[in-house]
Amino acid sequence: MHTQGSAMPGRHKIVIGIMLSFLLGLGYWWYTNLEWEEKEIDLGYSKEAQQNHFLAAEIFLRKHGIQAITVKGQSLLDKHAWRNLKLGPQDTIVLINGYKILNHERYHALYEWINNGGTLITSTQNPFIGIHTDENDLLLDDLNIEPGRVAHDHDSRNPMEKFADEWEKAVEGEKARKKSARERNSTEKDSGNEESSADSTNTDKSTINAKAKKDEKSAVYYRCGRDLEPTLVKFTGEEKQLAFDFSATEPFIYDENSTSSDTDAEDESANKKRQEHMLYFQIGEGNVTITSDNFIWANYRIDCYDHAFALWQLVNADGRVWFLINQDAPSLLAILWRNASYGVIAALLALALWLWAKSQRFGPVFVYAKIGRRNLAEHIYAGAMLLWRQQQHPQLLKTLRSEILDRLDEQHPHLSQPQGDERIEFLHQLTGITPAAIKHALFADNLQHPQEFATAIAHLQTIRKQL
């Protein structure tokens, strides 16, 4: 017993040693053969970013200590307040799609606010207005600015929709290029000599990665118009000009000397008209910045070139920044008439012809007489009259006679045969009908006269009720 007990701990040590050796070998294999690879998965914009196209600009300004709010609608221009917040004299309004939305009351109130220190950043575009109105923009008229033609007039989509599509295409293109680079990398790796040294393997990998990076272009390249020359704008206090991507819009025309009245002055002012994408105006204690495209600060483009830095330079850091998004679009009828006028005319003509066709009558109006529902007795009478006209009235007598005779056999089996005197006498005493009438009703064959038939039916009904 002592010898067996001392052998057990030694076996345990051997088993534990084997398990530890297996685990160490497995860990060494995992460490030497498995490669750690990090992948960046683009989950797209959050729900909040999809609802607010200027969320990135808000977050950027907040990180620099500037409070920013996005307001959809024009209530801020009418009341100079939104909810419990008032429009301060040192605030900044970034007006999105604000071209031609300033009526006289709004414009004078806004101009007074700017004169007292407010900052306005607006643009010369409004996709909702288009060409369906001939009214002028009061602010641009005062600043001697004529809006330029929007690039790609055939595309009537909202600028954010267009940039969203461009962004999606750029992301998909970048994913496809990365996938192609990984496939080339793996192909080169598999086709290489397995017995080559570590130095040659590293050299091949670096060569392949360098080639892939040369072929690849990030989504920013396609989204920010890097294939075009950027627009350079000189900012006061900056040594270098700031770069912008204004490729989505045409420049506006600024006339420096449009107030001249004589002919020579007009000729001279014609030479001073120039095309610009961004201009800065000092008005009283405030200022106004006019751009050809305020969507350079949207989520899809704020990281392009110097867009974010320019926004931080233009806003007043001592106040609040309001991103005021105009959503007033023309009515559905106006859009249909503008884009499909011939279709609308054809539909109206078809409706008029249909109404004219439905209004025609052929002959007098037929009046349907409303007949009340028949009762059961009327249906029975109609059925009997049909059988009488079809010479089927004996069938009615036969059915009723069979029912009466069956009841007599069931209730009074002691009586004689159907034509016996005992049964006729019994029915006479039971109903009071004369024996001749009873016999005629039960056994007569030729009942052709209606009155005779009706009398026989009446006698049979009386007999049936008394049984």
C-alpha cells in the first residue's frame, strides 16, 4: 500500500509537465505563425450627422470654445430669437440656401443687427429658388454682386445630396482599390520562393506596399476636388493664401464701381467687374462674408483644404454661431409646371375630356321603381299559380292527401281502408264536413275548375289541422 501511494504523485507531475509543454508549444506556434492585422471599418455617418449636415462644423467650433447651433427654418430672422435663446450682437449667422429669402422687413432688421456688430456669412446659391422667380436679392444688390450660374444646371438636386453621392462613390472606389492592393500583395507573397531569406521578403513587401500606395488615392482626393486647382483667397493676417474647393459652383460677379452714371464711368466700371468666390465686407461694427458655396462647411467637405480654418477665422469667437438652414421650397405644382409643363397640360386636357364624356346622356333617364320585398304567402301563391299553369296541380293534392292518410294510419290503425265508410264517418264527426265533401277531397281525380280545386284544398287543410 505504501509503495502504490508514493507512485501517484510522480505520475501527476509527468501529466502536468506534458500539459505545460503542450501549452508552451501551442503558444510559440501561435506567436510565430499568426499575424496581427488591424482593419478600419467605415460604418458611415451616424443618424445625427445624417439629419444635421453641419454637425461636423458645430463640433469643430465647440472644441475651440465657440457655441454653435443648427436651426432649420427662418424664425431666427423674423424674431431674432430661437426658443429661449436670443440673437446677440456678437453672434454669427451662417445662412445656408439664403439667396432671395430676405424680404424688406427681414433685410432691414438683419442689416441693423450687422451694423451693431453682427457677423453674417451667406452665399449666392439657393437650389429651392432656381429660375422660377424674378425677384432680386436685396443684400446682393446693395453689395453690387451678381450671382453666377450654378454649375451643372441640369442637376436640380440639393447640394448635400450631390456631395453625399460623390462621397459614397469615393468611399466605394477607395475600398475597391484597397482590396485590389491586398489581392496583389497576397499573390506576390504566395508566388514567392518559400526558401528566400527574411531580408528579401521584407524588401518585396515594401516594394508592393509602395506600389499600392502610389496607385491608391484616398476618398478625400475625389471628394475635395483634388484633381482641380483650388481657389486661393487672401485672408488678412495670414502669410499664405487659404485654399478652397469651389468646384461645385460658378463664381459670382462683383462690380466695384456700379454707381457711376456717365458713359465714361460705365466703361471704366465694366473693366472693374471681376469674378470672385469669396468676398468680405465691413458694415458698421459688423461684417458680411459672401461666398459662392456655403456647403464647403458641410460634413462631407469641411475637412477639405483650409475650409475648417477659414470658418474659424470668419466667425466671431465672442458670440454664438447659428447655422441657419433655409428649407422653404417651391410648391409641388410649381415644380411640376417648371419641369413637366407639357405633361401637366396633357393631364388637364385628359381630365377635361373624361369629365365631358361622363357628363353625356343617351336618351331619357330611366327611373327604377323600388318594389318592396314579398312576404312568404306571396311566394307560396306565386309557386302555386306556376304549378297550375303548368298543369301540375294534381301533385299538390297528392302530397297533401298522402300526408293526411299517413296520419290516419298512424293515429287510428283500427279504422277500415281509406275508402271505407268508418274512416269517412270518423273524419265527418271530427271536422263537421259532409261525408260527400270529404270523399271528394280525398279521392276525386279530375279537379279542373279552380273553385273546385280550392274547395278540395280547403277541406284537406281542415282535416289535417284536426288530426
